Amino acid sequence: MIDKTTLNEKPTLPLGGANGKLISQLARMCNRHGLISGATGTGKTVTLQVLAEGFSKLGVPVFAADVKGDLSGIATAGKTHPKIDERLQHIPLDNYGFNGFPTVFWDIFGKKGHPIRATVSEMGPLLLANLLELNDTQTGVLYGCFRVADDQGLLLLDLKDLRAMLLWMGENTKALKTEYGNFSPASIAAIQRKLLVLEDQGADQFFGEPAVNIRDLMQTDFSGNGVINLLDASTLVHESPRLYGTFLLWLLSELFEELPECGDQDRPKLVFFFDEAHLIFDQAPKPLLEKIEQVVRLIRSKGVGIFFITQSPLDISEDVLGQLGLRVQHALRAFTPKDRKTVKAVAENFRENPNIDTTAVITELGIGEALVSTLNEKGMPSVVERVLICPPNSRIGPLTTSEWNDFFQRSPLKGRYDQDIDRESAYELLKQRGEQAANEAEQAEKKDKPSRSRGRQSAGEAFLKSAARAIGSQIGRQLIRGLLGSLIGKR
């Protein structure tokens, strides 16, 4: 990777101008995470674009969710505009110019980017229970399903495998009760119904293989610029908001599990932008909230920075909000007493500047203006400043269809994820083994104990028969899941 700074310079991330001076964030503090907040139409998306560009220039890969479908223009150069010229007069930027940035497009549905997938086993019962909105009893059944699959050495790759496993459990509740407890048929049926709803929302396209390789999200181009990975979530966030939030939480947990400890560095290894962040906190159960707070706190040591984007900082849980170092607050509206109370609470999150009435300014900010608080070398927040955000170097707005097609055809990941893999060989192998074992057991029963009732079978035989009939998963090793995916919270 080409270092974009001299040996004597500490890499920084320019944010904008205030009173004729450039406001920047030290890159080494960007693994302390950040927050971009503000009402709709106040400039949050452009701020995200400017930050993503800044990280790319520093050689830091970026993963960002594009919930409006208008970030794709980051792949091509912007054009001069009177408003940009006017803004540059107030921001002391050196060598400003127009250029695009290396971009890879992703889409869970595979329509506007490379398909991005995970297996059911990797997702784990905690996140899956939240995705399915299960109650406590149903969640317990789902945990039991994963535990039985673990004990039998069965990988749950897609929703078909999970349904088959639940079906077998429903048929063998008595045999399983002694070791695993009671699995209510009503709860199993309820989970099955919710899986059907999830499939109708398109989730069956997300669960499966090939699962995304985290390293493919952490690339640089030949010039040393960090590659910007854009997840098109414009459809996902409206049609299946829980799947959107659950997927991003899973991705964070995978990053935490796979990346090594790296200590203090002069810039992050990867920066993760989480738009519509309230979707991961709305109605999330306490165990999941605790896991989220744990991941956000610990992933710093892996060199990953997380930036949450939402309308109000109060959308974020208090434990997570307290860990977000860089704060960029765009305008909030105060039409009602509740709005004014929110504005006051948001203002109290900043370190006071004696020259600024923070509460008043929050409601007065224009489009592209923000109250900004950075972190200094010691990790302490600076006093809040009223900042005019830098204009992006790339295009504001989406690519045309032909432009997008051209970029996608030249993607370095072309063909790697585009074809889904259904392990028919694993299904056939398990089916053959199950049928063979069942036939051998039946022949032995006829030979050795002809008087024994033909209708009885052991739990093991029942499992083999049901598995041969329904489950197409790989066998041969215990399942390993990450921090948010595991049964016990660790590998």
C-alpha cells in the first residue's frame, strides 16, 4: 500500500472548514468509531461520501451500506459546480480536484452487485432468533436445534437445512427429551412459519454458499487507494429491515473473529459505515444489545472503525453511544416540545465551546453544515465547532445504468460469488449413508430378533432415516460460530 503522507506527517481525515481553518480527524483515532446524525435532507449522505473518500485516499478499505441508492457516484469523478466553488472559498483544502474511487458493488439479492451470503451456521441462533422475532420459548427451541446439529456434526448451510432439522426434531421430540429437554411442537411449527415469511422476503438468497470472504472486503487498488465496498440496501432496508440490521451485525462479528489483534496503528485496517443504525437497536433483546456493545468495544483492537449514521444520536443505545469518538451532527428540527427536548439532550453530548450556543446552532445549521467534535492525540474530545463539510471529489448522486454496468463488468471479484453453490454431493452422501445404516439395522433386527416389533427404532436410527430424507448438510466436524453467532459467546 502506498502511504499518502510523508514520514513526518500524521495521516489525517479532512472534514471541513471552521473560521478559516481546516478541521481534521487524526486517522489513528478513527478506530474509536464515530457518529453521523441529523434530520433527513441535511447532508448526512454527502458527509458519509466525504469520509469514505478520505479513508480510501489513506489506503483504508471501506464497507458502506447504500440505503438510498445514491452513493454509487463515488466510483466516478465529480464535476465543477458554483456551490462547490463557493464552499471551497471557505475551506482551506490543498490540491482539491475531481476523481472517482475504486468501488466494488454488493447486493444480497444479487441484482445491483455481487451476491453476499452467509450460512445459517455462521449466523447462529442469537442473531437468527432476533431476525425471526422469536419469543423466549421459540428462541430456546432454536438454540436446541443448533446444539443437536452440533452434536450430530451437521452443518446448517441454508434455510432448507434448518427447516429439515426442525422437521426431524418435531418427529423425534420424545427421543430427544431426555438429553435436550422438551421441544414444543407448537414452537417448532411457529419457527417454521416464520422461516417461510423470511423466505418470502428474499432471505433464502442470503443464506447459503459461497459465503463472503472477509478478506475480499479489505483490498486496495494498484495505486494504494482503499477499495470502497458498497452494499445496495435500497430494497432491503424497506422490504426486510431486520435482515439488513442482522446481516451487518453478523458481518461485524465475523470481522471481530477473523482479524488478528493489531495494537495502535496510524490508521484503521477497515472502516465500516452503518446507515439507518436505529434498525439494529429497535426492539433488540437485551442479550443481543449486550453482544453489540461488546463487539463495538472490542473490535477497536482489530483496527476496525465503525461509523453509525442515523437521524438522532438518541437512536443509539447509551452504552454504544458512549464509545463513539468522532461526532458529526447535522441539523435537527424542533417543532414540538419532544423535539426540543431531544435537541437539548443531543447538545449535551458535545464538549462545550464558549463561543457557540450548541443547542441553538443545532436547529440553525444549513445543508452541508454540521457541529463537529474530533478526538485529539490522547483520545479526548475537542470542543465542538460549527463546520462547513468538505465537498466530495466524486459525483454526488448515482451512476447511470450503463455506467454501473461498465464498472461492474470490470470488478476484480467478477465470477467469484455470482454462482450459488448447493452441495448436492453432500446431500447425496448423507442420504446414502442414512439409507445404508437404516437397511443394515433392519436386516440385523430381522436376523437376530425376529420377534421384536418392527415399528420400534432407536433415536439414532430415527435420526439417520430423517436425515437421509430431509437434511442436505455437510458432516464431519463440529460447528464453529463467532461472537454473535455462538451458543456460548466464544469460539
